[in-house]
Amino acid sequence: MIRFLKIASGAAFVCALATAAYAHAFLDRAIPGVGATVSGAPAQLQLSFTQDIVAAFSSVQIAAVGGGAVPAGKPTLSAPNVLSVTLGHALRPGVYRVSWHVVSVDTHATSGSYQFTVAP
């Protein structure tokens, strides 16, 4: 019986850790997509996350790889888990890196980045 309780306690602990790992907002999909090549310059970015997020504590930056930052507006929520960012000007052909930092509604912060290419 004691052995069973030890095993059950260990299993419950592992399950609790696994549940905590899912309690973060990670990038689920993006427009333009991760690693995508687009034929036209996008007017905005849309980043969808695995959890609802708090826009006031979230940020998105875009920069040309090997170049400078691209002016962008303040991120807004277009859905509870989707950040939209309007770009300040049309992107020239090249590779761009999008860096994001978000706080989910359960107060966990995550960050990451991805690249996409605007074709000539």
C-alpha cells in the first residue's frame, strides 16, 4: 500500500509539472508565417498564441536582418489570443525578424522570434 501511495504521489507530481508547462502563451501561428516568403509587403503582422494574452504587457518588434528596426504601431488585440501590429511603412524586399514578448492572462511571460522574407 505504501509503495502504491509513493507511485501515485510521484505520478501526480509529474502531471502537475506537465500542466504547469502548458500554462504559458507560445506562438501558435503568424501572418506572415514563420519562415514564409511573401510576394507583397504586409501592412500588418498578426501573431496568434496558445493562450489569451494581455496586450498592455506585450510587445512586438520587427527589424530587417542586417538592417534597422521597422517602425510599427502599438500591438492591439484582434482576438483574446491574437496580437495585431500595423507597420509604419511598406517593407522592402529582404529578410525580417519579428521579436515578441507576451504576458498571458495567467501572468506567465514568454518571448521568442521568427523570420519571414519579402520577395523582390
